Amino acid sequence: MKTLLLPLSALMLTFSFCGSNDDPEPEVVKPPVVTPDPDPSDNEHIKRGYTLNSSMQGTAALVGKDHKAINTHMLPLGWNYTESPNISENDHNTAPHSHTVYDAVLGQYVFQLTLHVEKVVDGDRGALVDRQRNEVKSQADKRQWDKMNGNWDEWQVLEWKFKIPKSFQPSSSFTHIHQLKAFEGNNSLPLITITLRANSNGKNRRVQVIYTGDAGSSSKKTLVDNIALEQFEDEWVQVIQEAHFADKGFYRVKAVRLSDKKVLIDHTEENISMWHSGAISIRNKFGIYRSFGKPLSETDGVVTNGIKDEDIYLADFKVYEKNTNSAPEPHYLD
């Protein structure tokens, strides 16, 4: 015959319930609430006076959903997805150009953006001329999203992760995977780009960081060049970009390969004009925006510069801000 042994705490609890109805109920001790530490980069930026304004990731609910669902997911977070071949009947809108997929390395859902030039040629928002685009961008058309962009005299930190597949073939003209670009004003050329480029023979595949001041092409200069693209392929890369949006501003970009923490890019520019005249703000863009090299009208509709169907994977977008300008207006440079 087995003897049932009750722990002392159980006996005490039983005894209390056997008392009169006037006896108080035993006190329930709740476990302490444990708040996880924020991301280490959050701590670093917050200690320097920054506020995290928004962040964005993919979710399981987006798996198998189309570009409209992805855009709907992004809108409340301050970004949109309205610059893809799917938005126009004049473009290659019958095939998907965006997916949400699970990435085992990051342990989360990420965005996959695709462009085609092989069997079918994608265009640029319905225009099939000399380039194509598939980009996510910050919203800039509503006052509530001023916090997403660099307004005059503000400081901003952008963080995101990207991965490009092995054997990614850039255009010899341009393949931008990130842009800082003026909203309104002098916005024909981006202020900053992270650009993938190759020589005309397809070799010397490299990563560049390019700056274009308010004077346009005459003020264009390559800040970073000849970073071998092979160092980025099939690897998640964390980018941290900091800017002071002023005439005598500041710009720093750092790119770290996550697998081994190798710093691939770390470049700083001080006393650099980080504005285009007449702009209301400087918005951020991510994806693939690339050139065919020549207009399709000159090549019988065939892309001849060696580029091919490509993907880019994007994750963990964050926007921090300090010295906030909460009522931006067009600002003109002297």
C-alpha cells in the first residue's frame, strides 16, 4: 500500500480552506514581470539622445500574400510598397515580385523582392524605357510620417539588414539597393546611394557609396568604392547609417557582416551638405533600382548589359531621430 505524502505548502493550503468562511483566502504571489533588454543598438542610440520612431519586420501572416497585403502591413509602420512592377497594367504585373519568407539564420520572416529581365522584362512603375525598380520607401505625404524622414537640421539613424544572393550581377551603369532622396525640391538625383556596380565586361563587381550634392552631377562623388561584392553574397549584412540633415551636415555608414562580425564598410563624412534645396525632407528607400544600360528602343526590347533576374532580402528596419523638427517646410539653400 502506497502512502501519499503531501508537501507542507499543500497541507497548509488545505487547512486554510477548512476554516470558517470568514477566514481570508491565501495570498496569491505573482511571479515578477521580466522585461527583456532592448536591442543593444537601441541602448547605444538612446544613450546618445535618439528616440526609436518606428521599426518593421516581416510576419508569418504575410506568407503567400501579394504586394497589396505587404503594402497594407507596411503602411501603419510608416513605410509603403508602391514602387514595384505589380502596380501598373503597363508593367509585368501578372507575376509576383515580392514574397515574405522565413529565414533560418535570422530566425524570423523577411521580405524578398525580385526583378526580371530574362524571359520577361520588368519596368519602372509602368514605364519600359531604360531602367526598372522594386523598392520599399518611407512615407512622406502625411504630416504624421514626418518622423520617418530626415527633416531640416534633424539627426537620424537608419538601421536595416539585407542579403544578396551569390553571383548577383550588377549593371555597369547603376544598381542602387538603398537611396536617401529628397521629397519635393531638387530631387532629380538621390543624395546618397548604396550602389552595386560592375565593369562593362561584368567583372570587378563591387559595392559603392555615392554622394550627390545640391549642384547635381557636378557635385557627385564616390565616398566608398571597390568593396568586393563577394564579401556580401549569401550573407546577412547589418547597415547603420547616421546623418545630420543640414548644409554643414554629417554622414556615416557602417556595414557589418553578421556571420563573423566583419566590418565591410565604415565611412564618415563631416561638414558635408546633406540637403537638396527646396526639399521638405529626405526619405529612405530600399530594394533594387537598376539600369538597362541602353534604352530598350535601341536594343529591340532586349536587355544587353549582362544583368539577370535577381532578388534582394530585407529585414529589421528601424528609424531613430533626435533634434526633432516636427513641422518641416521646404528649405532652400543659399
